Amino acid sequence: HAKLQDVLRRQGVTPVESVGLDFDPNLHQAVLYEESAAHRDGEVIAELQRGYRLGDRLLRAAMVKVAKA
């Protein structure tokens, strides 16, 4: 697994950052919404499946849980 990650990293594949950021439909796929007073409306509060990019291209959107006010 570590060797595969190293090869992908050398080829320019990077993970999509999600948790703590605002939901971006170009990078994230919202699969759950949760009411939360501790988070901003539209803030990603959990990452269920990591997303990846190759340069500027999105390979897979991150599946996330989004806060709802």
C-alpha cells in the first residue's frame, strides 16, 4: 500500500483536502448532512472517502458529511 501511494505521489496524484473547509461541489460529493451548532453552515465536518487530483484534474471527488444550520 505504501509503495502504491509513493508511486502515485511521484506521478502527481494528490489528495483533496476536505475537513474544516467549505463544501465545494467541484471537489466534494455530499452524502450526509448533519445539523450542528458547532460548525458553520456548509462546512465539511467528516470525510467518508478521500478524493484525489492529478494536477488540476479531479480523479475522484471526496465523499463528505456537511454541516447544516
